[in-house]
Amino acid sequence: MKNNQTAIERNETHILPPIVTLTLNPSVDVSFDIDHLIEDQKVHATESRYDPGGNGLNVARALAHLRVPAHACCVVAGEIGDLLERLVTHKIDYPHCLRVEGETRINATLQQQAPRAQFEVSGIGPKLSAFTLQQLIDDVTRLAGDGYAILTGSLCPGVDPGFYAELAQQLRSQGARPIIDAQGEALVHAVKARPFLIKPNRYELEQLVRRPLPELADVSRAACELQAGGIDYVCVSLGSDGALLVDGKYKYYAHAPAVHVHSTVGAGDSMIAGLITALARGEGPAEALRLGLACGSGTAEKPGTGLFDYNQMQMLLRQVEVVRITDCDFSA
């Protein structure tokens, strides 16, 4: 009898190629649950938590939840950097923290209960020297080998927007597979480097192709255009509408499982972790999309900066049905 379960559901272990994440501008993420904000008045939190933050570190945390070992390269600075270094030690398998001058940023997320709303404030990280950037490049390329390198998140002040593109080209030249999740000019430059995978959301994709994409068919055409330019996989996250994954031969679409959304912080990063885990295991794009949506939806269920847990993810996997569409010209 054919076994339709994924390796994750069967709880199999695999020897995977190296996986490394890069976080140029990490943070300590602080989240507070509050009843409601009152102008010019102090409000008291009902819940709070502290987590290592920055997209690459979130991806590494999510990979650890999937029981996938990963190296996580980041910079730390000042006393907040000391706290960040302690936090990553407990939540990431192989952290590589490079100390620099300045102070690591603090990001704050406020979850308001009445009316329901989420507020986010991102701090300002330290400036990185050319010497530090080269050290990070050397670390990422060495640790990635011919495996996967996930380059994601905002760039530090003063870093050239073409940084991810240049690093992706170097990784490609050594046989590695760069994954880029960025926005704005960083993403514009990155697609020219033909990375292995990009994962914009609908808004980021609209900014990239410079036109509105109101319907799924519009999103599909734009994703196919990008993929045809030399990117192996283009995955577009669509929030509660699910996600679309294009690989050149087929398109794959799935609705997101129905969850009660508490916070969207880290959901996209969790999705990337799911995508790369399945692809690294050789499970193919349909299962990659399925696992990515389960991980992202599981994180959306968690409060503040919390990520999905393993058992929750396995339950959500059973709710995701992926539809394969044959060509890149569909209009429905």
C-alpha cells in the first residue's frame, strides 16, 4: 500500500545538506499582550515574552522546531547583544554570533485585545563595516557548502541593497542554493542573481513587478514571469488565502488551514523553514508548499513572537490540500 505521509509525519530522520541562515540586523523581540492602548497613559501588559529576532534567526528557530539542524550567522552588539546571544544558545542548534560595535536593536510587538490589533516597532541596528560584512560572507559560504543558504530580513544602515544579490551569486558559483526573502531594492537586485527560491508576499510581489495583482491569476502570471527569468522556485504567500508555488513545470496552490490568528510575526519565516525542510528532504514542491503553510499557520496561532510547535504543525499538515496546475498560463 502506498504511504502518502510525508517524512515529517512519519517522524523520519534524514542526513540533510547543510542549511545556514544569515541575519544582518538581528534583534531581541519583545512582545506584550495589552487590553488597549490609551493615548498619553501607561498601560500594563497581561503577558510578555522575549525571543531572538530577525528573520534569519526566526527561520533557524523554526528549523529547530522541525528537528532540522541549521547554522545561524548573525551579528551581536552591546548589552542587548549579550542577551540575544544567550537567547539563541537555547533556541538554535548552531549559532554563529559575530561581535561588532554598537548596540543590537530591540523590536516590540503589542497585541491589543479590544479592538483586536497588532502594533510593531522595529529598532535601529548597528552599522556594519566592510570588514564585518566580508567576515559574514566568508562564514555563510563556508558553512553552506553545496547546501542551502537563507538570506532574509532587513539590511543594516549603510549596507548596499545589492548585498544579497552579490552573496547569492557567490553561493551559486560554489553549487549552493540561496533562498532570499527580502523586499524593496534588496529584492529587485536579488532576483537578478537567479536565487534558488524567493518568497515575496502579494504586496512585495506587486512592488517588484510594479503593477497591482488583485486576482490569483494576476499573482500567478507575475510569479511565472519571475521564475522564467532563472529562479528555481517562486513562492508567493497570500495570508489567509494561502500560497502559490511555481517551479517552471507546474504551479501549486493551497488554501491556508483555518486558524485563529494571534500574531503574524514569524509566520513567513516559519513558512520558509517548512519549504526548505521539505525540499532538502527531496519531497518535492507540493509537499514543500504543504509543510510551509502548516508551519506558517501554526505560528500565526501563537501569541507575540512565539513559533509553531511540532505536534501542532503535524495536525495542521492534515488540513492542507495542494492543487497542481499544469501550465503557467492559467487564468482562474
